[in-house]
Amino acid sequence: MAINFFEFLAVAVLLSCVIFLVRRNILKVPRLAHADLHGFPARDANRILWIEITLMAAVLIMNATDQLLQGSSEHYHQTGHFFFSGLLMPLFSGFSVTSLEIIERLAWWAHILGIFAFLNYLPYSKHLHIILAFPNSYFGDLSGTKGQMKNMPRITQEIKLMLDPSLPMPETDPNAPLEHFGAKDVEDLSWKNLLDAYSCTECGRCTAACPANQTGKLLSPRKIMMATRDRMEEKGNNRKLHGNDHDDGKSLHDYISIEELRACTTCNACVEECPVSINPLSIIMEMRRHLILDESKSPEEWNLMFGNIETNGAVWKMPAENRANWTTEL
């Protein structure tokens, strides 16, 4: 009974992998044939599917030949009939006992060695998500305010002082290191951002739902996560080779362009679509903060808005006392 249930799972996995191969390589579902996946990501996905098909086929072949050998060899004992592998028995019915033993042993070793090989490949592939998706979902934001920006205490304090000059000035340490805002590189991101990057299944639902991407903009939320993961890999390898203080002169901005960051409308569609609670928007907003507050890189229309907020307390270019003048004509 247990082996029949396992065979059912094996057949389900095998058929699912075949369907996924067809969707990726024949039907070419748009989100699975996107430019994000060209090169290694596409090869990685297909490689994983073929490995899983091989592992499941090896189990069924092993059981089919094992059933034919039961009663023909003293090393194979009666275990009963297996439904799915039983369907494969006619394929091997004309083989000699020696040939069946060789096929059964090869299938057994192929399955065992394939599992060990796959476990070693797992950390280097996107399939690592089968392990990390569970903790990532557990630590996902369930507050109902997905996409909400978190205020920075220093900036909040300055705005309060601007709106109410009577507030006491905070004490500052002249010897304190220069404060940085946002994220320039992966070490400036939160641990959840980094876990998000390694939990990404590369399914593309976020990119398919992104209105900026749908209108031809360069932004792809999936690519944001993949680029973050690639940069972490590069930083880790550099530290192994050159030590923790090594600076390669690059940053996350070399992987994610300003055009991509500015294309985001912060609509939160990518966050809502993700099946494992990944938040690409958080990384985008932190990188935007760095560009604006640390490097003063923002479009002219944004600078006009920032100036209006600073001088008038609102995005409109008019004094606060004149904002209600339109009501006088009512």
C-alpha cells in the first residue's frame, strides 16, 4: 500500500514536470519565456525538471523489473502488485533474468545517486526555494499594510522641526559617522529582503502583474529579486577570496538600473501576487531612498515636488494659507 502511494506521487511529479517542460519550451508561456530567464535561469529550470523526471522514472522502472524478478531470483521476494509500475512490466517481459537484474540495479543506483547529486546542486539553483519558501512565508507581512513605507526616524524628526520650529533641537554627536539612507548594496538591505531573494521561485507572477512592465517599461520585479541574489553571490565569493573588507568598487545599483527603479509606480501588485510573500517593492524603495537622499539623483519633476513640500508643506506650489481659496467661489 505504501509503495503504491509512493508510486502515485512519483507519477504525479513526473507528469507535472512534463507539463512544466511543455509550458516553458513549447507553449512558451510569456512569463516563463521572459528576457529575465534567458541564459542560466532557463537552463537551470529545465535541468531541474529533467532531473526530477529521471528520478521518478528510475523508481518506476526499478519496481517494474523487481516485480518480474520476484519468484525468478532468490534475492527478490514477493511484495505484491504495484499498479503504476505494473503497467510498465510488458516493456521488460521478454528480457532474461540477468538483464532484468542489471536494469533493476541500474535504476536503483540512478535514483539514489541522482538524489545525492540533486541535493548538492540544490543550493546553487533557484530550486532552493523549496526549502526557504516555508520560513519566508512564515515571516511574511500579514499586517494588511503590504507596501507601506516605513518612516526613517531622522527624516521624521527633521520634518517635525520644519513644521513646528518650537520643538527642541535633538542633541547630535559631532564625532558620529556620517549617516546613510536607503540601500546602496546588499548589506544595507534587511535580512528579510535577502531571504526574499533566495526564496524566489522565478515564477514571474510579479512581473506579469506589474503595470510598468506591461506598458513596456524596463522594470521587472522578478529581475529585482534575481539581481539581488546575484549580487549577494558575488559579494560572498569576493569575501571568500579577498576577506571581509574587500571592496570590488561595485554596488547593487550596477545590477539594477535607475530606469528600473523609477519605473515603479509603488502599486503593490507584485507583492500581492507573490505566492511565497516576497516583497520586491521594499528593495526598490530602499534603493530609491539611497539615490535621492545620499546621491541627490532624482528627476527634475521630483525635485520640484520635494521643494514644494519643503517650502509649502504640500506638493502644490502655493502657500498653505491660499489652499482653500477655491472655496470662496462656491
